[in-house]
Amino acid sequence: MDLQVSPYADGIERFINQCNGIMTGEYHKLPIVQQRALYEALAAHFNGPVPDCVSVDETEYEADGVVRRFRIYRKEGGRSDAMVFYIRGGGFVLGSLETHHVLMADICAATGLDVVAPDFRLAPEAPFPAAIDDCQDVLRHVIANASALGLTLGKVLVCGDSSGGNMAVALCMRMRDAGEATIDAQLLFNPVLDFSRWRNGGGDAPLLTAGEMEFYTACYAPGDTVLHPHVSPLLRGDFRGLPPAYVMAAELDSLQVDSLTYADKLREVEVACELMVEKGLVHGAMRARNMSAAARAAFERACSKLVQFADA
């Protein structure tokens, strides 16, 4: 008798089933407010407690008529010579400071580095470029006010997952183009870097369907906006002079090709890039780090890379 081997790493099939049990069916067809509530519930389901060694401060300020918020995570006895600036995923439509709160704290605990998590406006109420404008302004604000915020102005490591990985790349490009060489490295978890291929749907994968990607694309970058190099950088992006990168792709993610292509394009312009394709993982598997040894190992590899970037 043939034995069918699961393509998933340990714990991942259970993770998928639990995710699908919360965000059921074609949830992207629900009213936006309901979608956001489901995503908050999803995050709460997988979140553990914030490590005791991590403290959190939240700050808000107003700039150009927009109230901007961010959180700073600090580890007791940690190091302050480098900062992780983490842009969360959520398709530009879902998510909040709460949905990635414990992940930020866990990164802080694992690396000992200060972590800054910016909040940003969401689509469709605020389409491109509102979210990346907010992230760039928060980064500049944090750098300009580092001392008052209790931060040591050292290396800046920009990090992001999924759509947050998209904004991390766009932020690196923007800061380079502005002549602000303030970003020392980029670390991306399964980034989406070509939204143009999702305008009319595409292929389904576990926890990332063509329908939701088409919906997110229309919300964030309607029409030809999707072709902008800060929305779909793989189409027309200029990657020369960007900081060194670590790109984590999930083997069973329809976005894996984005990571592979981005790594190739960085190397073509002599930007150092380490690509890691994590076997048996799916999109968003960092949420499974406490129920899958493979997801935990991927998380720990990424945290180790952040420390290496800080030490470089």
C-alpha cells in the first residue's frame, strides 16, 4: 500500500485548519469591518503572553494633519545599538498594532534588540501611498527623536511580513532616493512584491487565495496604481544601493516566486541577499511558531540573522 506523505511541516496542517476555522470561506466578501474583526480574532487565537522581560511603550504624534502611532518594545538587559523597524502584514486592509503585538515582543525577546512597530492607515479608506507615507514618517520621527524616546541611534533593520514586506522594500527604496542612508539591512518574511499579477485573481495556496489577493490589490492599488514601483517593485523597481537582505520564503506559498525573483534581482545589482526557502511552511506561518518546530526554527533563524545584521 502506498503511504501518502503530507507536504506540510509538523503542526502546519493543524495550523491551517485552525486558521480556516476562524476566517472561514470567502471572508474577503464580507463587509470590511467584519473582515477586520475576524483577523483580530485570528491573531488573538495564536498569541501567547508577552514575555516578562519585554516592556512596551506606545506613542502618538501628529504630522501634516495625520495622527501617527507606534510602539517600542525593549528587553530588560537587552542591547540598544540597533533597532528593528517592523512593518506588519494584513494585505494593507486588515491588522492593527494588536494583531502583531506578541510577535514584536517575541522578536525583541529573542534578539535583545529594540523593536519599533509603526501603525498606519488602511485601505480602502486610505489607498496607496498612505500606509507607506505613515511608515516613512514614523521612521524619520523615531530617528530624529531617538534620545527623547530612550533609543540609541544605531543600526536600523527594516523588517516586514507579506504586505509589510512590500512596504519594507518600498521604504528602503524611498529612503535611498531621498539620500537618507539610514537603513542598514532588510529582513522579509514571504513578501508580496508584484501585485500586478493578482489584478484578475491567480492561483490559490493554503491561507492565501486568489480571491483575497485580488480584493486586497483593488483596495490598495486600484487601476494602474498597481504598476507603481513602490507597489509592484519587481516590475520596474531599481534595487541598486539597497541594504543587504535576508528573505524568507515559505515552500507552500504562492508568493514564493516573489522572494526568489527579488533575491535574483538584488544579486544582479550586487546587493548581498540570503534567501531561505522554508520547507513545508505556508503563508503566515510565523503565527505557528509555538505549535510547529519547523516554524519555530524559521523564526529563530530570522532572529539570528537580525542579530548578525546588528553585529555587522
